[in-house]
Amino acid sequence: MIKITDISFNPTAELEAFTNANRDAGAITSFLGQVRDEDGCVNELYLEQYPGVTEAGIADAVSKAKARWSLTSVMVIHRTGAMGVGEAIVFVVTAAKHRRAAFLACDYLMDYLKTEAVFWKRQKGTNGTEWIEPRSEDYKDNKRWST
């Protein structure tokens, strides 16, 4: 399941529903990304997407993950719009019969979302407004999957 929404979501409830739907999985791995406080400097994070293109790119990354690792299920939820400190931005959950596949696929999908997914991030805070770009470390992390 891939869901891009401008409505806040409850990661705990989402994980519970995912777990209940994947009783045959021996491993479920999740990653939750949330808006950082940045020492009290952040007021808001705003994300925009390119409708249709963003979803297609994520679907392609999920397909590649399923082809590379033996997964039983994948869920990606990504927020758009305005978010405050502590709000969930992204939630990725992978299920597999064994832990290594679930861990690696979750890591792979987050690297894709961080560097290649079509989102634009703007942060407003005490230092003004700035666009957020992936760090060089993020690109380095993502590149390891191409080998």
C-alpha cells in the first residue's frame, strides 16, 4: 500500500493494522520519520508532491524492493502539506518471512524516499524560510543499492 496524504496519521494504529494483516510474516520492520525540533528553531515543515509522478516513483521503488528481497507486504505512508514539530512525515513498513529482507528493504525504500522521490520540502522557523535538500550522505547511502 502506498498512501500520500495531507492529513496526519497515527503510526501506531497503522502498524497494528499492518501487523494484523501480515500474520504469516516472521519479521516486520518499520521506520518513522518525524519533523525535528532543531533546537527550537523549527515552526513548520511543508512538503509538496507532483501528483501521479510521486506515487509512480514510489510504486516503482516498492516493485524493485519486492524483486530484490522476498517480501510479503510493504506499506509506505508519506505526508504532504504543513506539519509541526513531532508530526509524522513518513512511515515505511516491510514484512518478510525473515528479518534481513525486512530490514534491508525498509532501508532501501527510505534511501529512495530521501533522495529520489519527487517531494519538495520547505522549512519555516526562527531563521526564516529555507528549502531542504538531501545531504551528500543521503546520496551516498542511496548509491550503495546500485552495486
